[in-house]
Amino acid sequence: MKKILLMTISFLTTDLFGQTPESLGFDNNPVLSKQESVFLNSLSKDQHKIFDFTNKKIAFVTGNTGNELLTKTDFFRICVKPYTDKGSQPQVSFISLTKEEQEKSGGYDALVLAWVKLFTAKQKRNIIEKLETEKK
């Protein structure tokens, strides 16, 4: 009985510890890992927005006007970890892409914005063009 209880607790806490910032951004594959999806899903729930990041291809954007693309590793290292280490929530939002924008961008499902003060439709088009250029 003790073994079953211990195994159950172990399995239940694995997901909790899997969401720590240390387990995020280990590669630059734009398709999110399970831990990254769970982490971003928890942030999107805090924003009262419905979007499931599971198995999504995500582009990470920063800069005051959202003009800079980040690798996934840099996003978690620069924009997430310093804040979660202090017990704060990072300033992150997201914009899902339309089917047309997904095709043009090379299959990206959404943009995750970190510390972006102003993000216009023009900036969105510019980022999608940058993603399109990168896929070639």
C-alpha cells in the first residue's frame, strides 16, 4: 500500500515540477514541449483567453513595438526565468494566427509577445514576413 501511495504521489508531482522554468526552452524547436505548453496555457488562463498551446508551433516576439523575434531558448531565458525566479509573473500575451497567416508564416499557430508595449497590425504583418523569410 505504501508503494502504491508513493508511486501515485510521484506521478502527480511530476507534472508540477515539470513546469518549472528550468525545464523550459531547452531547444529551439518552435513546436512546444509538453512542459512549455502547460506553462503557457497557465499564463493564457490568467489572461482569460482561450488558446491551447499543446503541440503548437509558436514564434516568440519582443521589443517595445514587437519588432524582434526571439528563439524559444532566449524567450524562456530572458523573458520568463528572471521573473519566475523572483516569484513574479512574466509579462506575456499571445496572438493566434489565421489560417492564411499560418500558411504564409511557415505553419506558425501563434505569436507569443513578451514585454511588447504596442503591437499593431503592421507589426504583425512584418513579423509574419520575417517568419516567411526564415522558412526559405
